[in-house]
Amino acid sequence: MIRKVSLVPELVVKIPNKIGMLAEIASLIAEKGINIEAISGYARENTNDAYVMLISNKCALMEELLKTKKYAVSEKKDVLMVEVENEPGVLQHIAVKLAEEEINIQYIYGTTYVSDSPAKIVISTGDNEKALKVLRR
């Protein structure tokens, strides 16, 4: 079920909640040849703020690029990247293992699946180091 678990850096970028902002960021990153491995985002209700969470194998370069273009990298932290088989019960397996060890999931999102590669689930918990050990068992 679980192929691989690792801690990876995630950037949280605060942007104005307006049309075209994601297009600007995606274009900037693509122009430098940086691959986005996982992405999630949301807008805050009743504000003009939105947040985009980005994971890349070139995180430091991406962070530097965003900062030079005056994007606010509001947070950089390690999260779990869990590579899994794309089959029923995988999320249940992960969630049960973490619950049994009383590890709180703060947020979770998934990446796309291609037939010859694993799906990926990004998880932030109350204790990522402990979660890493639990999921590697």
C-alpha cells in the first residue's frame, strides 16, 4: 500500500485573492523549469487573501524565485509525502495508523496519479517526525 514516506519542504505563499494570480505564479515557476510536485490552495472567506501550498524537488530555488518577485512566502515547513498504490483502502490504512498512535492530521491533500507511478498524499500532522516513523513501519 505505502511505497515510500519522506519529509519534504512545503512553501505556503500568501497571494491576493484575485483572478490570474495562480496563472502568474505557475508561469513564473514554469519559466525557470521548476516542476511542481504537489499543490493545494484556498481563499480565506471575507478577506482578499489566498494561500497556495507548493512542493517541488527544487524548493529552495522556487522560494528564492518567489521572494525576488515579491511574493510573500508566509511559511516553509516540512510535511509528509506519502507515495501510495492507487487502490481502495489506502487512505483508511494511513488514517488508522496515525489515529492508533494518537497523531492528529492537521491537513491533507493528494496529487495526481499516472498509471506507471504512485499517487502521492501530502500530510501535515501535529508530530511529523513521529508520523514518519509510524508510516514507515
